[in-house]
Amino acid sequence: MSGFFGIFNRNGKPVDKKIAEDMLKVMSTWEPDEQNIWIDGSVALGHAMLWNTPESKYEHLPLQEDVYILTMDARIDNRDELANEIELPDRPLSQIGDSEFILGAYKKWGEECPKHLLGDFAFVVWDEKKEQLFCARDHVGIKSFYYYVDDNLVVFSNDIETILANRYVCKELDDATVATFLKAEGVFMKRDTFFKKIKKLPPATTIIISMSEIKENLYWSIEESPLIEFSTYEEYVYKLRELYQIAVKARLRTTYKIASHLSGGIDSSPIAVLAARKLQEKNQNLYAFNWLDIPLSDDKYEYEAWNFSRRVANTEKNIIHDEFCIDENFWVEQYQKHNIFTKGTMYYWQEYYVQEAVKQIGARTLLSGWGGDELISHNGRSYILGLLNQMKIFMAIKYLLLEKKYQLNSAKKWVLLKYILKFILPSWIVKLLSKKKNEEKDSIKYEMYMTPEFIEFSKQHKNKEFPDIAGVRKRQLTLFYYGHLQERIESWSLSAFPKKFEYRYPLLDKRIIEFAIGIPEEMYYPQKGKNRHLIKNAVKDLLPIDILWFPKPNETKVNHTIKHTYMQALKLVQKKYKKGLFKCAKNNYLDGTKVENKISDFDFEKSDVFELGNLEAVILFSKAKEYLDYYLKNI
């Protein structure tokens, strides 16, 4: 991913060149391929280039044409279609960068231009004639966009640390976000960050900022996905396979090595195999990583998640499959250096090992199957509940009889029974039971580490819980908007930034998303006892048949392995606390003495490690606050 930033003094004062240079310096610590600043009066735009696509080596950003100046981080996938509609430089398309496609689209369609773009993008155009910034973020929010606005100043970037490098930006923490994180260990928020005045531009959104006004517009909504109705089941399968191939191929545009997740599951595995076959045509390799840790020594790879990943990799001659073991020292090292304020809160340490490995091999693209479960490979389990909710009783009975024929599993029976009880019980009883359930969830472990004052404040902020939604379509939409998709995308993007590579998500391609939402809900319901049949039939030639139709694996062994490593890491932390090497920074949120006493006195032999509550979140927050306090003293 390339880095970009900008400054707009809304009061008309000239931009301080030193501030712009400081921002570029912070953004460029990873040694970009090219960097530059454009400054004119009250506006400055900056860019730190990461070459990735073949055309990017012909780009020089910020890009100026006539009265328009553009900076961005983008990959445009519908270049051929756009080339027939917009004005482009008189050069071969292979020598025209994506920035020129975006600027050409802006010249033709103005504020409507994002509607005509496909791909992952975040960009800003300074329109000198209108004296305004036009900012846009892609449909799903794959590319990050953060901004700070007050009456006199606008600062934006796809990197939070770069914004903080501007000394006029308010760096006050948002107490509500802190409370959310310490309770939920994640920040699944559409707009908010840890900083009160630094916000996210939501996906599928544009914002126009001038001296006098700020105007925001939503240019795409997933709910508006067109209905798709074919006459046969085979047509749905064929169309999905077609879109799948298009989405993967679009994300292989690079002149560098390509890496991929390969878990052995139904989302990442077909992507890896299809990518490998396309790369084989060019005699290139795919570097695949299993997201899971190597099993403990007494586990002989019987478990599917390790066995399947190896087997899928072995089906293709050009997949170089990497397995790894994260030891407790690596885990503790992340506690010491990961800054959740600026690098995201989705801290799966296995992925951070993968990131280091991707950096070492020199790849600049990492393919991921993230987003499949929520949309196109949704399991369809809530379909019958949706029928009941719509009062389609006879159709629900029909599917229940089919379930009996194919032996509905006990866990699913319990979910269905619970929903039916909710459906028939008086509303006041349902509300009473829900209240009791929520009170139990809010009886909190997190209080054990907080200051008394912040405990009282945090009680005003309830944990964000996933709502009990019936129906496939409603559940898909709820998952799409819930925030966990976005938080992982943003976290991984921010942490990959200094390692000089970007994530690409084929299953979050706009065309696949609209297909997933547009097809009939029953396409997701298990067929003859087999779930996820649509996606599996679409990729059936890419995986061994027993792996393809394997039911969801039991993750007991995975959890056991992760828990073991987590426990060993915390034992190391305990030793560091006792030696005085690992301190909890004093602040208004946490009581450092409580933290240190809890970890120092904990008996790992007699107690479950998870009794420590969200200690990991507390350690990470404390370290991030320490970074911020040091930064503010030395800025």
C-alpha cells in the first residue's frame, strides 16, 4: 500500500512546509520507492509510493493535471472499461497508472466518480477552481482513510501516525473508545478511533471539504444490490465461479511475489489454488501460509486444519507452503511494540508472524479469504428462523422435515428451539430474560484493572453485542455492518504498512458481495445435509473432494494450542513484572498496582489462565498510552 496525506488550512493561511516534511518523514520510515510533497498556499498533498502493480512504476504522485491535484492509495480493477469512457494520456494502457484513471473519472463524473470505479481505493483530489477537497473511500473500506477537522484545519492520511505528526492536531483520547476497547478488546466502530478528533471516513462514502462547509455523501449501499434470479441452480454456480475467477485475477496485478493465506478451509484454500494456477502460467510461485500455529509435540497432525492445509498445498507444484511455530517470546515481543492506538486492535499474533514472513520473502501482496463467512460462504443456518419470522410456517415445517431426514445436529436444534420459544413466549418474558442475560455479560472482569473513576464512566457504555437476527439476508447485512470485518481490515492494513505489502480480499470484491446479497436466501440453506454447497460447487475442481465437503472441524485442538502459547507468554510477563522490567504505565484509566498485583500473584498451576480477564488488552493499552505520553512530551 502507498501512503498519502494532506493538509488544508481552512483559514487560508499558507501551509508550514516544515510540518508537511515532518509528516512525510513519519510516513516514510519504511523506505518507500518514491516520495514527494506538493504545496500551494493553504494546501499540501503528500505521497509515499509503494510500487506493486506493473503500472505503478510509471506514476509520480501527487499527480497534477490542470486545476486538479490527486494523492491516493488505490488499485483500479475496471481499467479496460474506463479506458473507453474517460480521457487518458496518449500512452499505452500498460504505462498509465491507476491515479490517472481516477483523475480521468473525476474530470468526467465529478463527485459521482466513485460509482464508476471498481477496486480498492482511498483518494483525495484538490480542486483548485472550486477550492475544495474531494475525498473518497472504496465500497467496502479495504483502503484506510482517517481525517482530522476543526474550524481552521484539515489533516488526512491512510496512516494515523502521520496525522499525529502534525503538531496542530488534537491528540486527546476518546474515553468512550477506551472504555469500549477495555471491555470488548476491539473497536468495532464505523467512524471513531482512539483519538477524539481523528475520525474514519466510512466505506462507500465521499466527503467534500471547503473553507465554509463539509458535505458527506454515501454513494453505494449493499442493500441496493440488484436481485438475481436464474432458472436453474447450475446457473448460480456458474456465475459465482465466473465472478470468483475475475476477483482473484484482478488481485494478481503485481510485478512482485504474491503470498496467500491457506488454512485448509473453504475460503482461503480455493483462492490460493486458483491464484497458484494463474501464476503457474507465468512460471511463478505462490507463497502460502497456514494461519494456525504448529500443533504441540504430542499432536501428530491428525487435526484437519493442519492436515488439510498441507494437502491443498501439495495439489499444486508451485505453492511454497510455510508452517511456523510462534513461541512465547514472539508473543511477548508484540506486547512490547504493538501500538493499538495507531496499528489496530485485531491483534492475532499468528498473523503478525505471517506479516514478518511476507516481508522477508519480498512479497507485496497477501491474498486473504477474510469476509467469506459473512457473505458468499454464509452457512445459512438462520434460514428457517427467517421463515418463522416472516410467518411462512408451512415452508418452515417443510425444511424442518428435511432437517430431520438429514439429521439436524444437536447444537443447531438448540438454536432453533430457543428461537421458537422466543417466537411464542409473551414479549415481557423475553425482555426479562434478555435483561438478565445482558446483566450477566456486563458483570465485568475488566473492573479488576481500572481506576474507580473510570469504572463509573465505563458503566455508561454497554458492550456491543451481536444481535439475535433471524433470516439469512438480515444476518448477512448485520455481519457486514457490525464492524469486525472493518476492524480487521484496518488493523492488518496499518500493521502491514511498514512491512511494504498490502492485503487483497477476493471474497470482498464488490461484484461478489452484490451477488451474495442478490441471490435467493434459500441458496445458502443446506442441500441434502451439506452446507455452503453453492460456494463449494463453484470451486469443486480446486480442492480434494473429502476436504471440499468436510463438515466444520472441531477447533478444540486449535484452542488448546493457542491457549498453551498464551499461558507461556503470560508466565514470561509475570517474570518481567516480578523483576521490575515490565511496568504498567500510570494513567487515568488503569490502576497499575492492580495490574501488577494480579499478574504477579497469579498461580498458573491452580487457575485457568483465562481468569486473568482481558489482561492482554490491558497490557497493550498501557503500552500504547506510554507511547503517546512520551510522544506528547517530545513533540
